[in-house]
Amino acid sequence: MYKGIYIALSGAVLKQLQMDSVTENLSNSNTPGYKKEGLSFRDYLINPPVNTLEQEERDLSTLSGERTDMVQGNVFKTSNPMDISIEGQGFIALEGNRYTRRGDLKRSSDDFLTSFNGIKVLGEKGPIKLPKGSIRIGSHGGVYVNGQQVDTIKLVDLSSQTGMMRMGSGIFYSKAAVVSSGATVKQGYLEASNVDVVKEMVGMIDTEREFETFQKTIQTFDAAASKVVNDMAQI
């Protein structure tokens, strides 16, 4: 009887994790450059203890990993000269082994080109320092101030996306080796999130129903166990 509770509980826990993932996707559906996250699960058997009368194995479920959908989102026009979208596979290289496709760039108080949250953007010469003046960013990442090129945004791809860690809001951390990227840049545009809101909402409803099913199963087993205990006490 308790075996059934354990199995249902393992399913309920995973559905809660799945709900958290869907909620994260929906909350970032309007975040530029955000990449949809998903979870993968696997079943495994727990053998019964040796020298017991219980002979059945327990089939439980567990989280086997997280995955990121790197499909490019739609591109939309902003006309802001500090906004860029990346066309093709690759990332903007940031300081500290961090990478992003989120292109709403900023000029910091000390005149460095940074990501939206203040991480310095890397160029061929290191962090990109911006002189005062109007900025133009070319299709291959060249950064021009008042018509003079000051550096080129480092556009890279990663030799492996295994082990990439989400740092929040479209920023990733990775120690994988970088390789050249054939991606190009469009100034005055941003890449939208690749989250399909309708699909995520449908997934949320399905996940909630499945969680409730596991919850009811646990309650049923618990009620049955309580009845057995009470009946035994009366014998």
C-alpha cells in the first residue's frame, strides 16, 4: 500500500517541477532573447529488500535533466541603435564565460558597452570601450562611434552546449571552448523569446490535471492505510 504512495508521490514531485518550468517560460515570454526551458524524466526500478516477503519492484520516476530550446525567436524592430538581433547560430560573448542572444545593449556609466544588466560585452580587444558620440553597429558586429570603428562585437558559438547554466533572463554561463560563428547582426532589432504562449498554457493545464490525479491517488492510498490500521486495532 505504501508502495503505491511512493510511486504516486514521485510523479507528483516531478509534475511540480514541470509546473515550475512552464511558469518560468510563461513569465519570460516577453523577455528578449529568452530560450524556452524543458525537463526530461526517466523511470527506474527499485528492487525489494533482501529477505522480505515483498517481491515486487517499485517503478519510480525521477528528473533526468534540463534542456534548452535554442531555436531562434522572431525578430522585431525597435529602431533603438543600442538594440541588436543575431541572425543565425551563435551568441554575444560577455565577460566571465557568459553568453547571450539578448541584444538590448547599454552604455555603462564608465562608457563600456554592456548587456542589459551591466555585464561587459567582449570585442576583439577585450571589453568594448565607447567614446562619446553616436553609435552604429554593422552587420558583422563592427562597433562605430561617430563613423570610426572602435572594435567588433565578439560573436561566437560553443563547441558543446552540454553543461550550459542559465544565469537568468537569457544569460548563459559555459566553460566550453568557443568556436567561430557565421551569425550576422541587425541593428535596431531584437530577437523575441521563442516561447509559444498557447502551447505553454495548454501544457500548464495538462500538468495541473496530472498533479491533481497523483494527489488524489496519494489521498486514496492514505485513506485505505488509515482504515486498515483502525480495523486492526479493533480486532
